[in-house]
Amino acid sequence: EDIITGIQRKLEKHLRPERYRHTIGVMYTAASLSMCHKGNMEKAMLAGLLHDCGKEYSIKEQKRLCREYKIPLTESELKMPALIHAKLGTYLTEHEYSIEDSEVLNAITYHTTGKPDMTLLEKIIYIADYIEPGRIAIPVLDKVRYVAFSNIEEAVALSAGSTISYLKKMGRDIDPMTIKTYEYYTKK
Ligand code: DGI
Ligand code: FE
Ligand code: FE
Ligand code: FE
């Protein structure tokens, strides 16, 4: 059995059906983006598969696991717990799923906020998470889906911008890294 199939089997038991479907959607979308942009398809599939593996726990449990595994959380992450699963997922990917590839691990770490000057794999996971077919359509989504295959940088700018508008509308705090991602890819 190959590595991807083995991890898929494990995740299917561990994740709720809806999150598992999302995960498979991100895996195949990341594979497609990787074909189109000449990336490493296996790394894209691995990162897509595992990007949300830290999200199946409640926020309280995620915080507890971070203390147990000595994963340092920033003030931002304590204030915006929706961000924690990215770091926790990175830890679990390394220690429970035995993936040591630093490119894959970084793609999981930055999948929620993005960051300036991302690697191709980091951009692919950031975008695949946003556009996978199971995501419910919001106005900008069709545009991001279309643009992601011809200009992935523009797709990052569009999705970061739309995430910021959404968070503002909801009155939620915005992580400085989310802003930096938007600024970097808008200026490009
Ligand atoms: O885990 P997913 O739902 O597949 O997607 P995600 O990891 O991209 O985003 C998880 C949540 O985090 C989503 O509800 C949006 C939110 N989020 C992203 N950036 C920020 C944020 N929440 C806050 N408060 N601040 C941010 O900068
Ligand atoms: Fe996520
Ligand atoms: Fe995302
Ligand atoms: Fe996700």
C-alpha cells in the first residue's frame, strides 16, 4: 500500500465525514494545480490530505494538545483559535503520520494565513483549500477557481482579500500574517 492510501485510510477513521470529504477535495485539487504549475504532485497530495488533520479536536482540546506537545502559540493564535489547527496539524503530520518533508510541513503551517513569498507548494495548498469543489460558492470563488490555473499569485491576492473582507464583516480579528499575505500578493 502506498503512503497516500495508508494515510487516507487512517484519516477516514479519524475525521468526520464532512471534513474527510473536504480533505480529499483539497488533495485532488492540489494534485491538479500541481500538474498545471509543474509542481511535485506527491507532495501536493500529501499536504492536501493532511492540512486539516489538527482540526478534528475542539478548540479546548487543540489548546491542551499544544501544551502537551510544547507547541508554542502566539498571542494572535490564542486570540483567534481558528488558526491553531494549522500548527497542531503540522506537529501531528510529523509525529503521528511520520511525514518529515519540510516543504510539506510548511505548506500545512501556512495554509490558513498564507504568508509573503510562498513556495509553489504553499500557494497550491492555500488555494486548493479555498477552491476545492466542496466549498460552497461565494461570489469571488468562481473567479479564484478560474484564475488559479493561469495565475496562482493573483488567485492568492483574491482569496486573501476576500478572507479579510469576510473577517471584517463578521467583526473578527485579523492575524497580521493574513494582512501581509494580502499586501504582498496585491503589490506583485
Ligand atoms: O480549515 P478550513 O476551514 O478548511 O480553512 P482555513 O484553515 O483556511 O480557515 C479556518 C478558519 O480560519 C476560517 O473560518 C477562516 C479563519 N481565518 C483565516 N484567517 C484568519 C481567520 N480567522 C481570524 N480570526 N483571523 C484570521 O486572520
Ligand atoms: Fe484549515
Ligand atoms: Fe484557507
Ligand atoms: Fe481546509
